[in-house]
Amino acid sequence: MMRGAVAVPVAMLCLLAAACGGDDSTTIPEPGPPVGSPVLPDLMPKPQLNVQMQLLKGRWRMRFSTIIVNVGEGDFILRGTREPGSTWSVEQDVPYSTSGAKRVPVAAGVVWGGDGHEHWHIVRVASVWLVPLDAKGRPVNGSKDLIDTKVGFCFYDHTHELDRGPEDAQYSAHSCGHEDDTVFGVGLSPGWNDTYRASLPGQSIDVTDLPDGKYRLWTEIDERGWFKEATRADNRTWLDLDLRTTPGGRLAGVIGTGPAPS
């Protein structure tokens, strides 16, 4: 399942592919030797959008859209390779200023998105969790029991978010691969975002047993520190919410927001 298809001309898909075959799979071209100095990406989350409450099978779920933006100067590219039936190995392309890129092994996990997405995902590129706020509006430290159920991201150029980077999408969801593939790749251009809408699987937290009150919905990029970025100082943001019960059901009103990409 694609999250709002990006229009990519057929000619561009042929350039991105190692070969234009009869299916819709593409691969990201191999980089040349690195020349110059590293130009790193910088992943930053937006505060959660479209927060809504859903009653499903007697349980209340808080749903939301998750958006990751590459605010850096370099492309964010990950590649997975494996022998048939074996475990994936993942490398990040670190682009260089003059040409080419350096391939760097990273410890990122890979999982098949068999929940309707039907392609490979990088585990926990972004995590979302909910914590209560104290009487002074400060988040209470504790466990991440109230965390989203999303397994991972197949990221690609979804929307041109910022006034920088290429005008046209460079990376397509098609390169996320099929279940029996031995190679896949994912990429996010500078200035572009990757969006997972609230309606998609995993974009929710069960809040049935939470009391009414004020809460912070945190979002963090790469909490395990797998990826090479220009900075990790902007990897977190949040949305503060007032969770309350009304005669018509449970509501979550926005009362504050954290930093956003610019």
C-alpha cells in the first residue's frame, strides 16, 4: 500500500532502475567513489498531525499522522542486501560534496510490512509514545508502555516540504521491494518529507485505560542512534494534548506543540 502516490515520470523510473523490467520494482543506483567531503542528511520529525480518537471493538485508539523531514543538505539513503532467505544487512550511503558516496554499515533492523503495506521496512526510523504531564505542564518520565504499534518505515519522497532540494521526487516507494527480493533501497531527498497518514496500520496508541488529563505525544527519529546525520539535536518533537471524556466519546484537544522543520 502506498501512502499517497508520488507522480514519478516513467523516464525517471527507468533511470532509477538497474533495468526497466516488466514489474514496478526499481533500485536506487549505486554511487560512485566518494570525492570531496561528506554531506550528511538531517532527519527531523514534525509534531504529530491529524490527531483523532477512534472507538474500535470497544477500545479507544488515538490515531495520528507521522511526518519525517530531511532538513539537511545530503540525501538519506539506506540499502538492504541479503542472500535468499537470510537476514538483511543494511548500509547507509553518505554522499560527498563533489561526487559519489561512501557506503557505511548500520545496525538497522528490517521487517516485512505484511499489514497491508506489502514491502520491506526499516525498523523504528521514528517512534511515537505518550506520557502524562504534571501540574506544571512538564512530561513525567517513565516507561514507553504507551507507544505506537508501527513496525517501521519504507520512506521515500512523499511531499516537497521545504524550499530546498530537488523540485521533483527522486525516490519512489517502488524501491522498497517485494517479499522475495534480495536487494532493496529507500531514500529521502533534502527538503522532502515522508508521511504516514493516521488511517494507516500502526499509526495509533491504545488509550482506553488512561484517565482524563494532559499528555505529551512524543516523536523521536532514530532513537537507537543507527544513522549518520548532520546533528541529532533536532530528532525529537512533541504535541501536548488534553484528553477528556465527553457524552459523545473521548476527545484529544491540542494545547501545545514542539519544534517543527523550517
